[in-house]
Amino acid sequence: MVRIGVGLIISLAFWASGQSDHQWVSTDEKSMTDMLMEDHGIPTTPAEDRAQQERFLGKFRDRAGRDIQTLPGVVIENSKEIILDWDKAFWLLAAGGGSIAINSSGADDRMEKDIRHNAFIPEDMDRMIEVVGGPGFHFGVAGLWYMIAAEQGNEKGLEQSWTMLKALSVTGAWTLTLKLAVNNDTPNGMELAWPSGHTSSSFTVASVLDEFYGPGVGIPAYLGAGFVGYRMMESGDHWPSDVLFGAVLGYIVGHHVAGKDKQATVGGFKVIPFADLDSVSDKGVTGLSLVKRF
């Protein structure tokens, strides 16, 4: 079951990046580098083509290196924007207050016992959800999506996969910071319970997919994220209050980051409004600019 689930998610990454007709073979027969080069029409005969392969991979490393270097700033910038946006900050505060109320009233304990008493998820499925619903898996699939898009020269896929990685990074930073600050125990007696990282990450993925592809993909993704949250309670890995805040956090961050990055495009160029002052007439000038990243 775990292998099947992993295969399905990786298949989604190929679909999202526009992958449809690649023929993959065992790495024992052919290296990943050779396969990438063949897709670009570059022969893979040994010595004479090695320099071309290195140049191709060097471009990917340069692009990925530049993007990764911006991640700390991305986390700080988006965190500030969320905190300073009252509509978003309100729901985070409300979810935090709800978590405190549920925990302090004893409802956490009562709901957790009732959920575990009525457990129904089979063991194999439980293990699959634990893996597929985890932040590490989400980062891995988003990274694979990014790599495939770069290999194909798919600018839209690169932008979307990078947006997913940014949203997961912001959510991950918030989740880890709050876990270390609160440091309460799970029903299973483990540390760093609140909020649920599996839940926050799953709802981030669902929210970004919702922004990209609409409710046709977003609704099933939310249902999947909700099931991950339920599994975390049924297994005793998290309290209901952990899952509540994790879901709201992932939803807010995913929509904020992906909604901000979702801009109109024309022929692959981003359409960005601008305003300036005409030096001749001293009048304001407004218009649209077309920007493309190479």
C-alpha cells in the first residue's frame, strides 16, 4: 500500500509539470543524466558529449541555487505579510484561541479518546498516509516537479513548483517555530505536538493546488488533507487542537503564497502593472509591462 501511494503521488508530479511521453528505464541500464540529455536531443556517447551534459546540468544547478538562496527572505517576507493582513491574522488568532479552548476545557482528551475508540483505518493505509501526508514527502515531490520542469524547459512548471516549495517552506518555518515555543506532548507521549506538521503541510499543498487548478483539483486535495488530519488524531500522534490550527495555518499560507504568485501571462510573459512620471509632461503614466525570466 505504501509503494502504491508513493507511486500515485509521484505520478501527479509528472502530470503537473506536463510530463506525458517520457520512457523511463532502470538506472542500471541508463543514467538519469543520459535520459535528460536524450530528451533534449543531445547524444549520450561517452567523452565528446560530457561537456555538453555538464553545461546542461550546470544551468539547472545555477537556477536552483539562485532560488534556494532566496528562501530565507521568502519566509520572512510572506510571514510579515500574513501577520500584517488582518483578515489572515484574524483567522490564525481565532484558530489559536480555539485550540487553547479545546485543550483547556478537556475536549481535546474526550475527542481524542472517542476517535481512537472508533478507529477504522487499516494498518497498511495508516502507514501510507503517514508517509504521503508528511512534510518531507511533500518537499520531495515538489522538488521532483521542479527538476522535471527545469529539464523540460517548462517555465510555467518551474514557477508553479517553486511556488509550492515556497509555500511549504513558509508553513514549515511557522510550524517548527510554534512547536518549539509550545512544546506540549502528543497523546502518544511524544514531544512537539502543536501544531500538526502533517496537517499544516497537507493543507498547504491542497491550497496551492486549489489556486493553480481550481476546485476540480482543490476539493479532492482538501478532502485528502482532511483525511491526513483525521489519521493524525486516530493514530494518537496529535490532539484535535493540533490538527485544527495546522489546517488553518496551511490553508492561510498556501492561498497567500500561491495567490500572490498567480499573475496573468501573455505568451509566457508575466503581465505586471506599472506607474511612472513622464519627464516631459510631468504627468502620471500607467500601463502594463511584460516580464519573462530567462
